[in-house]
Amino acid sequence: MTLTFTAIFLLALFLVTLTVAAYATYGERKVAALLQDRIGPDRAGPFGLLQPLADGVKMIMKEDFVPATANRKLFFLGPAIAMVTALLTGVVIPWGGTLTIGEHTFNLQGTDPEIGILYVFAIVSIGVYGIMLGGWASNNKYALLGAIRAASQMVSYELAMGMSIVALVMLTGTLSLSGIVAFQAENGWGILYQPLGFIIFIVCAFAECNRAPFDMPECETELVGGYHTEFSSMKLGFYLFAEYINMFMSSAVIATLYFGGYHVPGLDGLGLSANAVTLIGLVAMFLKTFFFLFVFMWVRWSTPRFRFDQLMNLGWKRLIPLGVINILITGGVYFALHG
């Protein structure tokens, strides 16, 4: 029974993730229109709600072009790796508490390993291979430069991101994402204890997702389109989809680590059933995640991109030292309070 529920839950999570990624493209165009005093998509369906479906059909119908000098196997493997690794992250995120159906109790989480946050970092680190392989296999100088930029900034910002997590783990005493949420439910949200760590983490999340102002790998003015310059049809669609899925998962991880995940303060005193609390927590988790998705879009359409030297200087000379300082402060305060 538990295995069946887990399979159904993972299938539902897969479908929800694809739907959110598809409509994130619509949402981004609407946010951009709002900030630029335009209307945005409004032709395909009421209020333009069918625009993502029209875009998907267009991607499928386009010619699947492969450059004559490309490494065909790696050219196909690159977008596949990017898409698969993006989807795998959500398996360890706790989307809700426990749900009781009859005599059985189920967790709204695919799996809960003791090293959940390390799993997220490992999968994200593998994702860069999809970008590198795609850029190199294209045999295009612009694609290769974009891939190198993406790899270098991911390596640079993962260090600072890891340091922000180290400080949080020192406080919570666990690497499990559900354990971190449980700690916040008892002691308050992580943003209260780690404001500097949160700032470091969200800045690094922008860089990890190749989002403005850190979208140098796709800089149109210099690199045409970056690492996916030579891709078309659904291979290009996989890269674009992977970016929005990564945004969705990054937003969910931010909500989990620093904003209590599915925890909603004050619910315990309302006398609600356990299932009602779980469902409210599930809705709250998605609302927090969608808020940070909006932040990703808001920043993109209101902030100019960095130069590449500015991007690298920020990662190595600012964020990493700040990460070290945050660890030292956290360790000092912790040992002062607990001996």
C-alpha cells in the first residue's frame, strides 16, 4: 500500500512539475508585461491561458536539426541530462506532512534520506554536465563559450551556497529536509536565525539557475543564445523546460530551508484534523514556492545582467567570505548558548 501511494505521489509530482514549468513561461511573460506596462499573451485561449500549449506544439512541430559537425550522441545526451536531473530534485523535498487514509499513514514526500540536502547538491552538480555536453557537442564556438561560462559560475556559486547550508545544518543538527522543517516548526523559521545565509543562498540560486542578473551563459549580445545555440525542436525545449523546473525546485528548497516548508504557524491551536492541517500545509508550501518563482521573474525583468568579471568577483571575493563569516558567527553563537 505504501509503495503504491509513493508511486502515485511521484507520478502526481512529475505531472505537477511539468505543468508548473509550462505555465511558468506564461507567468513570466505576464510578469514582464506587468512591469513594462503591456498586456502579455492574450490570443491563445481566454487571457492567453493556452499559450504554453501552443508553444509546446510549436516546439514539437519544429525541424529537429543536428549540425553536420556535431557529436551526435552527446548532442542528444546533453538536454536529456539537463531535464532528468532537474526532475530528480523534487523527490526529497517534503511537500507536506503525513496524510492518513483508513489505517494507513503516508508522507507527502517521495523519499526522506538522512542526507537529503546533500542529495540536492549532488543532483544539481550533475546537471551542469548536461549544459557542458550540449555546448561542447554542438561544435560551435558560441555554444562552447556559453557552456564554459555556465560551468564556471556554477562551480563558483556552489561553494558559497554550500557554506550557507553548513551554517543552517549546524543549527538544526540534521541534513534531512524533513528534519529541517521539523526544527523550524518547533523553534521558528530559518530566516529568523540565518538572514545572511538566506541572502547568500538565494543569490547563489539565481546563479545556479542561470537567471538574470547571472544569465551570462545565454547572453544574446555576445553568444547568440549560449550553450543551446545549435539546438532546436524538443531538445531546445528540454533545456528551456529544465531551467524553469530548476527555478521551481530552487524556490521549493528556499521555502523548505528558510520559511518553514509546509509549516503554518498557529494551526495547532485551531483544533483541525491532522489531514486538514496536512492539506493546508501542502497549499502553504506551494504558495511559498510560487512567491519565490515570482521573485525570480521580478528580478529578471527589473535588473540588468552583470559583466562576467563582476559575476566571478561577486562569487569568489564577496559571497564565499560572507559564507565563512556566517559559519563563524553561527558557530560562536551556538557554542555560547549551548556550551
